[in-house]
Amino acid sequence: MQKYTLNIRILTWLILLFCLSAKSQVLQWSNPTKLKGAAVYSKVLGENEYGVFLLRYRNRFYSKNVIIEQYNHHLALEQSKTFDLKNARLIKLYLLENSILFVKSSYYKANQSNQLIAQHYSFDFKAQGEPILLAEADVREYGNRGNFRLRISDDHSFYSLVFSNPAENGDMVIHHKLFDSNLNEIHLKSIQLPIDYEDFIIQDFLVTNQGDVAFLTNSIYKQRRRISNMVQSMYYLRGDELSDYVVTDSLEIKAIDLVYDRVNDKPRLVGFFGTKDEYGIVGSLFFEIDDSLNCGLLNTSLFAEELIDEISVNDRNNGTVSEGFQILKTIPRNDGGTLCIAEQKEIATEDDIVMVNGIPQSTSKNVYNFNEIVVLNYDSSGFLDWSKVITKNQTTINDGGYFSSAVVYVGDKYIQLLYNDQLRNTGDIMQYTIYNNGKMESNKLLKTELDYVAIIPAESKQVSSNKVVISTSKNRRFALLKLIYD
């Protein structure tokens, strides 16, 4: 009798735990559909009161035709529209509060120029107003669609547009246009820098809620046609005033991310560094602009030996970790700290000789390895509070790493990482929950004894503070999965 009572208690606890888990996370599925035509890639745009919106496209250059689909909140497909991109390329697609903003770069034959054109659409895919010409640039070579890049501020108050061209003497000329929320041009600035056009790269940029623009750049300096030095800088544009802040000229930056600090309305650089002319990553770096001192502040932190030993993809001979680690997500904290999620990935090419009908033929394949994920939590001074290492070891061949990497959900009290589990060959989807205090839990999001399910991380998106919409392959058909957190 006592044993029977104990079993009842255990069963009751299991049911309670299941109910708590089910309450904290709800799963919704769309109907699986077989993709027709060539639009095999997709990207979740977001969700609003009209439903969930999805972009389908043929190739990762966003050329030819693209398709926008609208699903209701229960993930039933409501409608879709095909957009013709003949002689054009999609630059940006924003899901705004009152419309969908479609921005494309198009070749204008009359004066042989590239035009950046914006068009608003309603949520039932009807054009609103006339197309808006944002910018025009000369065609430099055949097939060029312009190097237009567009960013929107965090509060959707400003649009920042950047494109460049070489001056007559070969120097870099940066053109910047600032637009308000209605795409009215409010500022124009052209800047010529004393750096050769071919030796200057704008890696990334962002616009703040005040309309200031930060550029992450890479400059190459040569002596006798050989690279003598490579300098990464942050250019900061306030109105007509451009400031140049060198991030570092003594350390070798291995990976870097430009992120927006919402609390302070400022750009922040987060990255990993190593020693010049030596392999491996030895620590992390943080860079911010101090307005009171009118300078950039660099803060570096070496990895502890315990962290290096915990990471399996390292070089214990010189105390470094693999240079394959790239930043997957950077999250500025409200208290000035930073949560950094990095992933180790490598692409290897393997050549082989096979015999076909007695004739040797050369073959080649690309092997995509997505290995460990490292979660690093830093305080406002750049010191490491805690770290977590997750081993997943995903390996695929000739697929571009389509089903590899991880989906990241950011909540108030924890983050979650979801990925396809290939390490155990079970086909399950793993879910790691990491709380603000560093505590980590893991479980299987889905058990796939009946269905084959694989998530597509690159096509998924967190659409609100408590929802993530994930593209999946379910029994070799496309399906959307929505996770709702209480």
C-alpha cells in the first residue's frame, strides 16, 4: 500500500511538472505544405495584429521574383503575393506599424544608373501611394545593382541610407542620407576619405533614435603593394560632424559585432581578439564612445584558463580557442553589461578521386561544421560573471549549413537556444534554457518518433517579447512553428 501511494505521488508530481511546462511554453503549427516553384528559401518578417508575414525567395541575392505570405495568428495561410524583380534586387523589407515597406535597387536604362526605390503596401498587399526615389548612383560595372545599404532606427523614427563610390583620384566617397519615418529626406552628407576605395570596407552600420549614425569600418594600409597594417575603426556621424575612433591597432580582432545599446541610445562594439600574426582567440573586447571625453573607450578581457579548458575546440599549447568562433547574438543588458552568444563554425573542402567506368574523376564537397556554442555574461566593467558551453557538433555536406546553427530567444529572465540534435543521431530538437544567474537546463523541445522535424535557424525570428516563429521541415514539407512563452 505504501509503495502504491508513493507511485501515485510520483505520478502527481510528473503531471504537475508537465502542466507547468505546458503553461510556460505553447507550440502552434501551420499545416505542412509542399513548396512549389523555385522560391525554396524563406524568412520570417514578423507578426502584428493582421497575422504572421513570411518572405519567400529564389536565391540569397534576392533577385528574380519574391513572394510575401500572410498567415493568421493560428498559422493558417491567408494570402500571398508575388513581386516581380526583373532587372532589380530586393534591398530591404520592413514590417511597419501601418504598412509593409518594400525597397529595391533597380537599373534605370534611360541614364544608366541604379535607383533605390521604396514602395509602401497595405497588409493585404495593395500599393499605397506612389513609389519613392530614395537615391541614385552610377553603374560601375556590368550587373551592378548599387551598393545601397539601409537601416532603420530602433524606434522606427529614422532611416539611414549609405552608398559609396570612388573619387576621381581613387579615394573613398561615402554618401549618407537620413530620412524621417515618412521617408522625407532630412539630411544629406557626402564624405571623401583619404583612403583608397578598394582598401576601405564598411562592415556594418546603425542609426540611433537621435539620428546619429555609427559605421564599423576596416581599412587596409599598404607598402609596396603589400598589406602592412589593417585597422578597424568606428566612424560616428552627428549631423555634418564626422568623428573617427580607432578601435585597436595593436590587437588582432578575430570577430566583432556592432550592436545598439537601447538604454543609452549608443552603438557598442563587442568582439574577440588574439595576438597579431598568431592563431587563436585569447579574449573579448568592448568598445564604446565617451561623449564627455570625446574618445573611444576600449576594454579587453582575457579568457580564464578554466573557460579555455572547458571549450573542446581550442589549442591548449598556446592557451587559445578556435578562430572559428563567431558572434551569433549580442544582448546589451539594462545594467550596462553584455550577454554574448558565440558559435564555432568551420567550412572545409574535401577533394577525392573516384573511378567511374574505369575512368578516374575528381570530386569535391564542402563540409559544414557547427560545433560548440559559448554563452558569456559580462558586467558593465567587462568582467566575466559566468559562462556556459554547449556542445552540439552539427556536420552536414553541401547544404550551406541550412539546418545548422541555433535559434535564439531572449526573455526577461532567461534566454533559450534551440537547435537540431545531430550529435545523438535522434533527430530531436534540443532546447537549452539559461537563466540570468547562469543556471542552465536542457530538454527536448520535440520528440520525433512519428514526425521528422528539423528547424531552420537562419529563417526564424523572435517576433515579440514572448513569441518566436520558426521555419521547419516537417516530413520533408515546409511548416511554421510558433513558440509562445507566458
